[in-house]
Amino acid sequence: MRIIIYTGKGGVGKTSVAAATAVKLAKQGKRTLVLSTDAAHSLADSLGTVIGPDPVPISENLWGQEVNSLRETERNWGAVQGWLTTLLDKAQLTDITTEEMLVFPGMEELFSLLQIKEHAMSGQFDVLVVDCAPTGETLRLLSYPNVLNWWLEKIFPTERKLIKLVRPVAKIVNKVELPSDHVLDSVEQLARGLEEMQRIVLDPEITSVRIVVNPEKMVLAEAKRSFTYLNLFGFNTDAVIVNRVLPDEAGEGFFAHWRELQRKYENEIVENFQPLPILKAPMMPKEVIGLPVLEELADIVFGTEDPSAMFYQGRTEQIREVDGELHLELMIPFVDKAALDLTQTGDELTVNAGDYKRKVILPRVLMGRQVTGAKYVEDRLMIRFSAREGADQR
């Protein structure tokens, strides 16, 4: 299966571009599902038809779906919610505030992303086109599995053993209802599902992210930050789509200044995102609603290209030998060197870049080695490692 994730700052038109991509793929004979995980759905409006929380056929080879985050929360978090509700009831905390505490911020959207895994494993579709939430929220959600996987591997097994030991005593002494095996199984199943979802979206042979931008200063700044964090977390970005480009005819009269500004930012986009392919979508002369207009838009953007092609594959991590030392290189563009921080705990690195943090498990060849230094050069964080502990020193 091929998965294409569209993201971008709110209002740039990523839903229209995602829908147009899906329409063209369906016309090419590929069984295509366009999926909205954005809490503020507008996919149905773009397609000009009614769709629901399950895949709905729209035309030949084309299905649409707007994920119902509440339903996905019940499916994935219902057992835990039930236990927490019992706990709060016994503490006589039953107002609306405590009900809201049963779901942590961002979890509803995260459960929506699990639909990517479900469809990838079903084999029902050839291509999945995902219309994601605005960039910052999407990046935050896609980084959650890193934290959950660490907890699942490092903490959960010990916690589960302790709960089994303490549960009978806690119920008698403190009348505390510790989570049952069913609740713990549900938590583990959720974490495993997120782990599998992350594996799928990080596989550069399956998934790529496409950033939708408008040729404007604020949107470009957001796109650059997005590209930084996508690289930090190891996602393959294979294209940038510049949407709502004014035609050359707008170079006179009222829109002359706007067209001049757009040309400036178009050039900056090309300079900043090389070697990524830059695709352009014009400001359409009519509302981009309905299959005919979406097909027209897709033909302009992709021409004769297959929209499901992997337009670019760049390595975000690689190991090099330099002057007898092993270096781990991480591609992290557009980041302020002063905002980078690196710590090592055993065979695990923690890389902080601005507001985001990534844990990197060292590959086997670097295990047992200590970081001896790092530098940031030409969009790459280059980390030097010592010889492996216990190795012969010559």
C-alpha cells in the first residue's frame, strides 16, 4: 500500500490538494481512500458529497472517510475510561471537569491516526491519502508513539508486575480499585497499535509526507519548521506543493504587489527546500468543490506524473566513518544551532530541537560507544562516537 500524508498550516488548502490527489489516483484505476483525521473536517465539503466515519464510495475506485474521533476514543480508550470513571465515582468526583480528565489532550486526534494502521493492514485499498490536522498538531501527535514505546519497553512490564502484587492488598486496605488485567491489556494493545502505526508511517517505501504552502512569509516560516521536525522524527518528505499561486495576468492593477510578493516567496521556497520537488497549484478561477474541479486541479499540479509516485527519498539518518571515527548524521534543516541539545543515556540519545524532542535508539554498530562530540553543519547534526568500550585500543 502507498500512503501519502498531506500537512500544512491551517488554511493553506491542504484538504483541496489531498482530495484532488485522490481523485486523480482513482481515475488512474487505483483503489483510493482519502481520509480526514482533522477534527475540523472539510473533506466532504471539498468532495461535494456526504461521507461518514467509515469509508464511503464516492465514484469508481474512490472512497472518502472523515474519522469520528469520539468513536475512535471509545474503541481504543473505553476500558481505561471505564476504570477511571469507577475510580472518580468512588472519590465522589463526578462533575463535567472530571469527565474531561478521562481523555488527555491530543489523544482523540491520536486515536484518529490509528485508522492509518487499520487501512494499511486491511489490504482493501491501493493508496491512502491522508488529510491531516494543521502542521503543529500533526507533528506533536506523530511524536507521541516515541514516548509510549519507551514507556512500554522500559516501565510497563515492571508496573504490571507491581500492580498484580499490590492489587489485593490495595483493595482491602485503601479500597483503591487498581486497573484490572483487561484494562492493562487494553493499554498494551493501544501502545502496540501506535507502535505499528509509527512503523508504517516511518517506512520510506510506503509513506511520504507532502507539505502544502502558500507563497507567503508566515506560511513559509511554518513550513520550514515543519520540515525540520519531520526530519528530526525520521519522516520522508517527498514534495512541497505551493498552492494558490496567482496567475501572471494578476501582475497588473490591484494584485500587482501581491504577485510580486508571491514571486519572491516562490523563489525562497525553491531555495529552502532543494532538492525536494516543488509542485505548483494555481489560484483557481472558481471554488475547488466537486470532482470535476478537483480533477482539473490535480491535472495542473501533477500533469502526466503519477501522484502516488515517491517523488523524493532522502536519508534522514546515516552512519559514516570519518578519519577512523564513526559519525551518526541526522538531517535537521532550518534549526538554530543554539536550540540544539544532545544527551546520551546508555544506548539511547535524546535530541532536543526547539520545542520538540526525539529519542534515538543507537543502531547496533554504535552500541557500547560514547558520544565524544557533535557539530551542526549544513543542516546536519554530526555526532562523533568513541571506540566501543572493551575494544582493543591501538
